[in-house]
Amino acid sequence: MRRKLEFVALLIAVVTAIASCPAPATAQTAGPATWQNDLTPIGPGDWNYDFAAHLLERAGFGGTPEEIAALAGMTPAQAVARLVRFEGTGANKLPPFEHSGIHDPGLEPFPPSRPAVTDMAKEKGEALGIKVKPTGNRRLQPVVDEFFYWLRASVLETNRVGYWWANRMVTSPRPLEEKMALFWHGHFASNEAKVRDYRKLLGQLEIFEQQGLGNFRDLTVAVARSPAMLSFLDAGVNVKGASNENFAREIMELFTMGVGNYTEKDIREAARAFTGWNYVDVNFVVNKDQHDNSEKTVLGKTGPFDGVEVIDIIMQQPCTADYIAGKIYRYFVRQELSPELQKQLGALLRDSHYEIRPLLEKIFLSRDFYSRASVGTQIKSPVQLAVSTYHKMGLANVPGVPDFNQATGTLGQQLFSPPTVAGWPDGQSWITPGLLLERANFARDILFSDISFLPPDRYTGGGEIRRVAERIRRGMDISMATNDESRDGEKAESNKNADRDEEFNTRYGSFRGSQMAIQRVKPIVRDTAQVNLAKMVLAQNPKTTTQAVDYLIRRFMRVPPADDVRRRLVAFLDKELGTSDIATAQSYLDEPLRLILHLIMSQPEFQLS
């Protein structure tokens, strides 16, 4: 316990310094300070193992020693071409998402609320593909059950999509494809809580996968037409004569131009151009009778524009290329970006007609990318932290314990759940004393699996739902099981009598819908991380505990810990093994190495790439 408290104290002591000014990469190779803001390409003579490791950290999710050595054996141009243009990599044979088959005929268009679905059922005699019972108690109950079923099933299937994507990030031979998709997911943000349909979110992810390294103009058009974005930004209420400004505002403010480069009139006029854009199920449609064909004036241009023509006008604005190039730079390089450098990058993006790959090649080959200001100064996002950890462990899949979605969500970034249309905050916002301790707990849960783990996709998490389930198990009928516990017996009995004539029971619908979802959604495989640290370390033929600790630091950290921390790690391993001689401790080496790796992964420097 004292040992643990010592290291917790160390974490708290240094986190403030890390959050305000990430530790410099003094113990790994970085270019000189004069390289900062210099887009001149590095040459073969500059290239080394540490530069290759840095490139894999930023253009992917880090690398194993073998992957880093392979890149280090190339020229810088070859290494960047391998990552950006997939030169020398095999075809991407990663499996497609395996659907559970949970979307029932009749669910579309899915109503916005429970009252909306019951009103529809009363008016039409059916809703969600289910007919109202002719007579009897709770005539609308099957409809209410189906409503809650889809709400729960979509969340569970979205979590499965999150696992599928995380596995792609860990195992893809084209890591930049996944890293770029993650960037666009935060840029063109939409979430399951609003969209409420995993299929639409999966479709949007597939756009990011297929077009994320292509042309930004084409990508923007594709996203603007995606049912996920149309749903998230209320396209259904954007009609001729009553335009809704949500999408037009966000496409200018967040997706393309940035704040201050348009007027409120530009937004109102652009909103009219997007009227009638909608979706049917998972397909984009334009409802011509709802589209405003009259003239609009947007950003100084006048005409009977539609949405695509407005996007093209936006692309003609110099600020658009500057804004997008700057955001891409901050994602891959560092938060600090001078106006002069942003202008250079924006000009490159404009000159390449918004092709993303030339911009990335320029960045990844530049002296600035490998300068002291850039190397080892980026705080990993929760998803990047988890994926890079699994990848550096050499895992073939994301383990089911701890739960990937739950763990990254606790750290502040759950896939398909950005908090707002602006996506997630980044940089220093990822680190607080509390979140740093949670990151240490995540490391512990990987290396020492929690035997009390309860899979969140197999049990109902809501307290009310669990109370209903427990009461039904005790023999209560529906009306009693769904009563508020605060009611006394007389009121409960009175309510039970009234319930016999009710049309539906919302609490029971929530309970039953959850049951139906769990029955039909395929479970996530709940394996643990299959990593043999003893085998990993012994393959390097270390003679001493110092060499073993140095190997783990080198493999898992891009910014090594301070010398005194390193010495304490070695001393700790000596004490756990009872010797500093690795050969003597071979037969019981694995668990002490897990303890050491847990401590390494708990260091503030481990959070940096």
C-alpha cells in the first residue's frame, strides 16, 4: 500500500506541470529548435529510429519495435509514402462490421419520443410496424416495448461498432486511414444520443474511412448528405418558408470556415439552399417540394443555389483552406501554430484543390514535424491512449475486459458520443489529476483484469430498470413492479386498480425493451489482454533488471520518465524479484513485469506522444 501511495503522490505532484507545459523530449532524438516552423523536408541523413517512432505515433497509433525498425530502414520519403499513400502495404483485408440484424421493418421513420409513438398508434391503429391490440389491458404496450427496444438496441449495436472500429485501429496495416477517420469523427461530429440509429453512424464512419484521405470538398458534400448528419442537425425541419439554420451555421462555423468569416445573413441564405435535404431510412433524398429554388446571396455570390453549390462557394473562400489546414496541423503536430505557418499550409491545401494527402506529406516530411517543439509534446486522447497501448503490446484484438467504450468514456472520449457538434476538446483538457489517476486505473485493468467485471452490454444499467426486474422476480405483477417505492400500500393498491385500464406502462416498456435488445444484439467477446510480458522481455536477452526496465520504457514510452523515477522502477523490480539477475528470476518473471509496466503506464510521460 505504501508503495502505491508513493507513486500516486508522484502522479499528483507532476500532473500540474504536465498539463500546463508537456515535458520536453530530452531523452529521445528531436530536431534542433531552429527547425520549428520550417517546412523544409528532412533528408535521409536526418532519419533515424526515433524519427520513425515519432511518425508512427502521430500518423498512426504508435509502433512495435519491429514496425519502427522497418520504417527506419527506409528513406523519409518512402516511410511517409507508406503511411500516406499505402505504398508497399498489402490490401486492407479487415473484416466488415457484422450486424446483429436488429433493425425491424416498420421502425422507420423512428418517432422522436414515446408520446409521439403512442399518439401515432392511437391515430393510425399501429406504429413501428406493430398493430394496436383490439381489446384488453395495455393495448399499446407492444408498441411502447418496441420503441424502447430500438433505443436500447441501437446503443448496444453502436458499442459493437465502436469495438469493431477500435480493432481496425489496433490491427490495420494502414493506421493513418483510421487515425484520419478519428479526426473527421471529431470534426464532423454526430452522436448516437441524437441520431439513435447505429446504421447511420456506421455509414458516416464508412465515409470517413473511404474518403478521409481524399478530397475535402468531396468529403464535405458526402457528410452533408449523410443521414447521420442530417438527423443530428435537424434537416427534417429545414423546409421552404421555414428554414432551420442549424446545419448552415455549423458547416460554416465548425466544418469549413471558422468563426468570424461569415455573416448572419450568409447563414440564413445558406440555410435556404439546404432546404428539402433529408433522408429516408439510410438514404439521402431531396424533397423538391420543400426546397427553396429562389435566389440567395451567400458570401457575395447570388443565384438559385442548392446545398452543393453553397459548399463550392465556401471552398472558394481563402479562410476555408487556412482553417482546415490549421486544424489538421494541430491534430497531427502541436497546438501552437503561427499565423504565418497556417497561411503556408492553407495555400498548399488550396493549390492542391483540397486534396488532403499532399498536405499530410508536406507536414510529415517537414523539419517542423520533427523539431523539439513537436516531438513528445502531444497529450494522447483517451482513444489514442487505449489503442496505442494495445498495439504496442502486440495484441491481435481489443480485449473485452476492460470494456473499451466504458473505459475511454470514463477518460472523456467514447466513440460515437461526442458531447456536442463541436466534437471533443483536446490537448490539455484531457489531463486533470483525477483523469490521470483514471488513466492509471485503465492500465491496471488491462494488466490485472477485474474479476468483478460486469459487461455493460449484458446487464441493465439503469437503477429504475433494475428495480423493476427485481420486483418481477419477487412475483409482483407489472403495475406493482413499476410503482414508485415511495407510495404507501393503500396508494399502491389504488394505482394497481387504475392500471388495469391503462393503455400502456412506460416503465415496463423500458424494462421489456431492454430485455428484447439484450436478447437480440450479439454480445461483445469478453476476453482479457493476452500478453506475455516475460516472453516479450526475455526475447531481448536482458541480463539485468535495468536492461529489462529500459526495454519496457523504450517500447511503451516516447517520452521516458525522469532518471530518479527510472532508478526507482529498477529498484522496485529488484525487490519484487529478489535479485537483479534476470536469468535467476525467469520462472516467476511475468507478474513483477506487469507491476512494473503498470507503474510505467501510470507515469505522466506515458500520456505523451
